[in-house]
Amino acid sequence: MKNLFQFVAAFVAAATLFIAGCASDAGASKTAPVDTSSLQKAFSSADAGVKGSADKVIAAVKAQDYPTAATELQKLAGEVQLTPDQKKAVDTLLGEVKGKLPASVNSLLGK
């Protein structure tokens, strides 16, 4: 009986450490900074209206206002005159920004 207790205690301790390790990895991805350099580069020579939208996204990301950034990125994604590089930059950044949002907000955005 003593061996069974030791086995269960060791198993619970290992499971607790495993879960704690996984939880700390998930939190790190939520706090890592989002890189906007590809969006800045893709929209550096865009027309004023589209560049203004990209600038709003960059400002929102820098302020860690990810819901606003996601909304603006979705508006940008709907623009018909985007180049392939711009579309790629928008899609990539939108994926990163959605990763920063809670699941409840992502469901509202249609993830």
C-alpha cells in the first residue's frame, strides 16, 4: 500500500509540473511583442488612404490594443487594390494579432 501511495504522489507531482510548464509557455506567446515591420515595409509607398489604415494598425499594435488592430486589419484585407505583398503582410499580422486576443473576442471576429 505504501508503494501505491508513493506512485500516486509521484504521478500527481509529475502531472502538476507538466501542466505548469505548458501554462507558462502559453502565457509567453501572449506577451511576446508583435512585429509590424513587414506591414510597414509593404505599405510604405501605398496611397494615402490605405497607408493611413496601415498606420492605425501599427499604432494599435504598439499600444497593445489588439481588438482595434484586428478590426483595422480586417478592413485592410477587404481592400481590392492591395498588392500580393500587402495582402501577405496583412494576413500574417492578422494571424499574430488574433493570437493575442482571448478566444471570446476571436469568435466575434470570425476566427
